[in-house]
Amino acid sequence: MPKMKTNCSAKKRFTLTASGKIKRKHAFKSHILTKKSTKRKRNLTYFGTVSKSDQKNVKLMLNML
């Protein structure tokens, strides 16, 4: 049977933490930043974690199941 390939886009966008959670970046931080408040832009800077409902799909894309 051939090897399973990881999804290249998922490989670039998600990283695994030491405790097994999946880290992700926030959207809406690339352009049209003038109308967004400073607080909103600052909070989009930090990493978030993938929600429990999406974890299975992300792990499938990363061949972790």
C-alpha cells in the first residue's frame, strides 16, 4: 500500500504543542487593517488552538490518526 501524504496546506498552517493540542494562526490580519481597532489587531496576533470539533479533520490532514 502506498504511503499516506500529508496535506501540504495543513502542514504549513498547523503545529502541534507539547501537550498534543493543535496551534493555529488567526485570520483577518493580512490586509484592510486601517478600519480594524488596535485591540482587535493585537488580539489577532497571538496563536489560537483548533476547536474540538475541527481537531479530527486537521489530524486527518496531518496523518496523525
